[in-house]
Amino acid sequence: MRPGLLRLISRLRCLMTRGDGQDLVEYGLVIGMLALTLTASSQTFAVVITTTFNNLATGFTNAV
């Protein structure tokens, strides 16, 4: 085998046995879940805001 490939394999084995990379993966998963939740809720929130402003506009139009 090539020396570069052997070094890569040994580094991967070292990372798999150490627990340092686990924290980064967990943080990445949490950030991904937050981004997904915020994206999904922002669409619902946008509908609520649009409906509220439309109701206000209708109320102002009917009041005049």
C-alpha cells in the first residue's frame, strides 16, 4: 500500500477510538435539528402574520 493511504487509515482508526470527534458530531446534529425546526416553524409563523395583517387591513378598510 501507499504510505499516504496507510497514514489515512491509521488516522481514521485513531479518530474512531477517541471520543473527541463525538462532541462535534453532536453539536452538528443539534444545529441541524434547530435549523430544520426554525425553517418549518417560520413558514407557519409567516402564515399567521399574513393573516393578522390582512385582518387588520380589512378592519381599517371597514372602519373608514
